[in-house]
Amino acid sequence: MNKTGIIIMLFFFALAPLSGERNDPLPPAESSMSYGLHLMNNGDYYRAITEFKRYIFFGASSGKKEEAEYNIGACYLKGGEFRNARNSFQRIRMTSRHSRSDAAILGIADSVFLEQAVGLKPIRAYYDREDTYFSPEHYLDYLNEAVTPDRDSAFLKLSIINTLNFQKEKALYFLDRASSAGRAEGNTGLIQLKQKISKMDLIPERSETAAVLLSIIIPGAGQVYAGDVQEGLLALGVNSVFIYATYCVYTRYSKLLGIFLGFNEIKFYMGNISNAMEAVYRFNMNRRYEFRQEILKISF
């Protein structure tokens, strides 16, 4: 073989790997659905969404297209993209005679509920006096509108929501309505949930009235009662210094200045009482937060 032939052979050998099969080839359009399901089952939700969208783009049949559309919403939901999940399910719901319309209504309810549950924070993270409220309306809509509803799931979620809202009677009512509750003896999660609901009234809470009375008698005592010892000792120290300074100024130096200091001490004293009430509120709401966290761990 001459020199030119050898060079040509080497050139083709060098190109051979480039023209060979890829290590991770894209699946053909007709297998995008099965590949997407494979990714979804393995927790690779965002690549799965891409495959389902590819399947729809390449002209899936009506039934398969509807399944792919629903799977996109389910992937967003499992991946924690709750708003995108809700939008996907709402598009399905708005489509007349969609085969997964009933399931999409439940998907909307789950998206709204999980978005609240994941974003739940202790009251110390807030600066207002607004408690978290979980809305049950989406699950009630599901039960009212769906033709073939998954009643077990909806009733169970309604029980959980009412538990998180500290509505004991409603929580037990919906738990009993769930057909799975009839098999509670073999379901550890349901047994724990029912036990937690039964003990809802035993959550340790403090009384704002008691905190006010204690703060009137001894400044800072209300905060200590609410578990905020550092704040209570600070309030006691500042009030004590303020009262002593007011007394000394009034009796030894200037009555007018003493009255002025006394007036400001009264304002500070009233603020201490208000602060004790806030401390009690924070204590109670944080106990509720801890209870809610226990319920969410059991439920999911």
C-alpha cells in the first residue's frame, strides 16, 4: 500500500469515533413518553418534563397527549415547583372533556396546600400577629366537581388541613369519612394522626391575662412567664433603674423633672405590659408551629 493510501486510512480511523453511536443518545420521538416516565420514576423531574413536552410537540395521539400534559403537572408538583404545577393542572381543567380533568382538580388542591406547608415558618420569623391558615376550599371543590373523585385522598387531606387549623371536630370528621380510616389498625401514619388530633387540646399554651397581671406586679415577670427570660430580666432592670432615678430626681433635685421622668416611666411600664402579651403570643404560636411540623412529618 502506498503512502497516500495509508494517510487516507488513518484519516477515516480518526473520524470513526465521531460518527459512532453517542453515549447518551436522545430517545426517538415515539419513545419520549416511556423515557419521560422512566425519568419521572427515578426522580429526574425536569428532564422528564422536557421529554413529555417533546412527545406532545411531535404529535402525540389525543389520549397520550392528555396523559403527557398531566405528567408535566405531576413532575412540577413532585419537584417542588408548586406554582408551575398549579398552572399546568389549571390548563388541563380548562380544557373541555380532558381525560385527566378530575385528577387535575386534585392536583390544584395539592399544589396550593403543599406550597403553604413547605413555606410554613415559626412565628418568630414574623413581625405581625397573623397566624397561618390553611385553606380547605380546593379539596372541597374537588369533592363537589369531580365525577370520579379519589375521595380517600381528599378526605384525608381535609382532615390534615383542619388539624393544622386546630379545628379538632372537623379534623376527626374528615378522618372518619376517609375510607382508608376504616383500616387504621394497619396504618401507622393514620394511627399517629388520630392520636395527635386527640391530643390537640393539650398543646402547652400561656395566658395573656396571667402575663398582664404578672407584669403589673413585677415588670418583666410576664416575659419570664412566657419563656423569654432574657427579655424579662432586661425589662425588670430598666424599669427598676427608671423608677429609682425618678424617685431620686423628684425628692432631691427637681419635682418638675421628676414628674417628667415619671410620666415617661409610666409609658415604658405600659410598653412592658404590651411586650409581655407579645411574648405570650409568640410562645403560643411557636408551640402551634411545632405541633404543625409534627403533623406534616406524619402526613408526608
